[in-house]
Amino acid sequence: MTWIARGLVDEPEAVRVERIEEADVTILRLHVAPGDVGKVIGRHGRLARALRTVVRSTGARSQRRTVLEIADGASTP
């Protein structure tokens, strides 16, 4: 996931993926620079939808629900 996001943004060093394990779901929270949030979301959310499809398919292989969250650019450290 990280390498895909780094290819989409202007500041690849700011890309960070946080993995959160809960009882029945794994959440991957994608952090990017504030100026790159729109590039990860894409026009009308198409790119975000495609990224979520990729993440969901990897979760299907492990038989565990996996969700992608795109964090607000302001929450990036």
C-alpha cells in the first residue's frame, strides 16, 4: 500500500500507513502530506475507491475484513 501511495503524491517521504487491528477488521490508515490528500482521493473519489478495492482484495485472501481510511492531512505528524 505504501509504495502505491508514494507513486501518487508529490511528497513521498510523508506517506505513512498505520495498521490498526480490531476484533473483526484490520484498518489501514493512510497518512499523506496535507497538499497530497486530493491526489490520493482523486477526481470524484475514483482513486480512493480503487485503492480501497485493492486493500479489500488483500483482506479477502487472509479471510479478514480490511478497510482503508485516508487520514486528514492535518493529522500527519
